[in-house]
Amino acid sequence: MRLVCCFIFLASASFAADTRPNVLFIAIDDLRTELGCYGVEHIQSPNLDQFAQEGIMFTRHYVQVPTCGASRYSLLTGRSPKYTGATKGNNHFYSGKNRLRQEKTDGAQSMPELFRRNGYHTVNIGKMSHTADGLVYNYDATGDGREEMPHAWDELATPLGDWKRGWGVFFAYADGRHREDGKGNQDLMEFVVEEDTDLPDGLNAETAIAKLTELKDRDTPFFMGLGFYKPHLPFVAPREDWEAMEQVEISDAQSPAKPDSAYWHESGEFYKYDTPYEKSNPLAKDDRITARRAYAACVRYVDRQVGKVLDALDELGLAESTIVVVWGDHGWQLGESALWGKHVAHERTLKSTLMMRVPGAKANGHVSDALVQSIDLYPTLVDLCALENTKTEHPLDGKSIRSLLDAKATTINDVVLSYWDDSVSVRDAQYRLIAKKGKKDEAYTNVELYDAEASPDPDNNLAEEKPDVVERLMAHIAQ
């Protein structure tokens, strides 16, 4: 068990050139707020729970897009989909008019590039952008292997193990098998290995610890991006995690029936996997619980990997000089609304895990219900690390939340906006509005309004009942 550290400098102070804090940015794929610290009793996440107590945990953090690539593109470029058009898909880093240029630009194109320009040693391990190791390959391993974020990383250090190429480690089963190897590996779940390092996330944690040991004695600060793959599909973890969760009563999904919403989808990725039960939609109750148990086992596995890295940070004496961020790239539907996945602008898919531990921050140990969004993290880290060169290729669209960390404010945003394909969603302190964008100058359609504080599921559309709220939130879209 880790010890809570006594920090020796304050986040509100300016950092001298030789004492600027390190940054450890931990990204976890498909991690919704399904953790003990968020009040989910059947989840075993002791390391993340303890981290939440040491830092500040956000209960209303929202991503810009409910899919891996576009969400990470917004986070790492600091740009809103309103201006980039990156509202779905996974190739925005290297394709389209707003792709990151291979040639060096006047201003930094991404968060780690800006830190690198400020003298930070930057290291990528695992999935930080969209590809599994920072290099551009397709799922079937074809591609030219160029860097997904040019000029961002001093080191691309992802361990590939028996899986050889990037996407193999992402869709991995045991013994080097993976979903895209052409051999028919399509099982929804597998829990057979004995060691954490028999799977890629265990290798990621091991590599991160080795790199932290190397970086400890550098004269310059570091920015490490550490991306864990689980609990993303397929649900694969060591045997011990499944056996531990077999002893736990797993709650059923709230509101498991298909809702009367224009934004429902058929959960295509989930249903293409081979399952040990009938692929009905919605799933039968016992089958829902089995799938939810498998997700929970994967959360347990990744929690243990995070714990190992945080323990090493303490043991190496780096905790007092390192800002740590734990971020989920979006939420996930675990059978609620007969949905299994993301790709919809609902509360459960847009809301995700966010915790930060900033040495000396007055808000450490507290929970914040302020509305924050992923694009706020880029300007926040620039602010906390007092970067001198702040020139970016495009303006940053988020706001620094440093005043929340310093306990000088309790709110930052009145609303946050998110996007999926041709829909836009607005969240204020109580309501979530979803609307579909019309062509050219046509009006928005399919307007739905939900009291997200009453229920995170789209069970009761209040759009006709509360036209004043609709009008108020629609005005934010127009702005």
C-alpha cells in the first residue's frame, strides 16, 4: 500500500527553471466512472481509490467526443471539435485538413510537443494518441509506421512483447494472439494467464517503472504519457481478476431497455465478438451481468497496474516533484439503454474518470463537482508547469482549472459541449441537451433534453416540457 506523501512545494507557486514538476499522464481506455471512489461498490479499484484520496477527483468531467481517436485528438491538441470538425473517427492526427503536419511548425501541434519544446524529456508508453504505440499502422499491421504526433516524443517506448506490432498489443489475447491477426480470435472475454506481464498492460507498467528509474537522475523534467488498453474490448485479464470478481455480486444495468431516443445505436463492435451466450439485444439479465463482471475484472487488472506505477513513483522519490493525471478517454455503456459501447452523445458515454494529484495543491484530498472538460487539461498543465514557450500552432480552446486545484474557485465552466458525428450535446449543472445539426443553415433537429442529475440514462425526454431550458442551452451551441 502506498504512503500519502507530504509535498514540499505549492502548486500556486511559480516553478524555477530547474525545479519544474514532472508530468505523468495516465490515460485509460474506456474507463467510465466505474470505480469504488465514484461510489460503485462492486468494483475493486483500491489503488485508484487511494489516489483519489491523495489528489482531487472530478465527478463532472466530460470528454469532447465519445470515441478513442477523436477524444484524444481534442485532449492532445487542446482544440474543440467545433473548430476542427473531429466529431467521429480515429485518424484525425494524421488524416484530413486538420492533421498534424510532419514538418516542424512555428507553434507546437500537441501537448507533449509543447513540453518537449520547453526542455522536457517526453516518453510515450502505450496508447496516448489513438494508435496503440504512437506509430501509424492499421489494425491489420499495414501502414508506414510514421509518428502519429510528429515532434512530440523523445522516446516511443511501448513494449510489444509477443504481439509484434502495435494493434496486436491493443486487441491482445494470451500468447501473442490478437483480434486482428486473421486467425479468428474473436472471443469477448478471456481470463487464462497467471502473470500480469503475460498481457500488454502488465508490460506497459513494467516499462514505465523502468523508465521512471532512468528518468529519476536526469537534470531536466519529464513528461510521460502512459496509456493502458484495458478495460477496452476484448475483455481480457489474468485469471486472478476474474476469480476475484466471481465472488462479488454484480449489479444489473439500470434502465436496460432500448430508450425512445434518436441517438441509439446497435453496439456493432460489441456484438461482433463471440460470446458464451445468445447475442440478444437487449441481453438477458444473467448475460448482462456476465459481461459487466468481465468489464469489472479488466478494471481490477488495470487498477493493479496503475498501483504498481504509483508505488514506484513514491519509492523513487518522484512523487513530491510529479504532477499525476489519471484520465479516461470517454465513458461506456454497460448494458444501460441496451447499449454496449460509446458512440452516442449520452451522459454515460461523455462522462469519464478524471483525477489529478498536484504537489502541494490545496484541493488535494477533495472531490469537485465543477463542470470540467478534457480540453481544459492542456492549458492547466501549461499553467501548473509555468512553461515559458507557450506558442501553439492553434489557439487552445479550454480553460485552466488551476483555480480549482488551488481551492480558489468552485466552478470554471457554466456548460460543456461535446460532439458525436452530426450531433452536439450541451451539459450544464443539471441538464443534458442533445440535438442533430441540420445541413447548411437548416435548424437543429431531434432535440432531446434530460435531467442528467436525476438519471444518467435517457429515460425521460423533457424537451417539450421545458422549452425555456432548451432555448437557453441551444444558445450555447449558437455561440
